[in-house]
Amino acid sequence: MRGIRKEESDAILRLADALAGFVREALAGEVKMGTLLAKGKKSGYVKEV
């Protein structure tokens, strides 16, 4: 992430890490996280790539 100040990149990395953990738990079978992931996909906030 060249060109981004350290404070800004830290926040972006923390967000990406949190989202990755959320998706990992949902895919591992955690029911509540799976429900939230399905809602996010349905509403368009989360897209599978």
C-alpha cells in the first residue's frame, strides 16, 4: 500500500483482518456469523469474489 500514510494503512489492515476473520468463522460453520454473511450477500454489502 504505497502512498498511504502509516496511520491510514493500519486502520485499513485492521478492517481487512476483521472481515477475513468474520468470513472465516462463517465458512467454518459458526451459525450466527453464517447468518450475518448471508444477509450481507443478499443486501449487496458483501460480494463473493
